[in-house]
Amino acid sequence: MALPSDPPGHRDDSAAALREAVQRKGSFLASMKAVAWSFFGVRKGRDHADDLARLNPLHVVVAGLLAAALFVGVLIAVVRWVIASGVTL
């Protein structure tokens, strides 16, 4: 919904930009790679700009959710393994 302060056609421009972004042909593997670098915390500014122009935002969201689930799963597995090993402080 366009606000009164928005320029005319603002909502239409946003919707068109979103449709264009979702139509990008960036591969899911490239999205996973970008998300992995983001989780690691190291990313060059030039690569980040390339990703913004190239990657499909839907792929990035799905890759982020998968990476977060994998991260939580690994943490749970490590904690269970440490508890099962009987390590005491």
C-alpha cells in the first residue's frame, strides 16, 4: 500500500523491482556460497555488490534458512556428543 508521502507509482515500482529480482538467474549453489561466506563473516565489498546484482533473493532466503538449520543441528550434535562422552569439569 502506497503512503501519501510516497511518489506516485511507488508501490508499482517496488512490486516490479521485486518481480525482477526474483526472476534473476543466479544459481542456488552461488546463493549457498554467498550465505556460507556471510556466516563465516568474511566478504569482499565487490563480491557483495556482485551478489546483490546477480542472485535471486528467494534463493538467498532459502539458503540462509538451510544454513541456519544445519548450524543448529551441528551444535546440538556436538553438545550431545560431549554430554555422552562423560566429560566433567
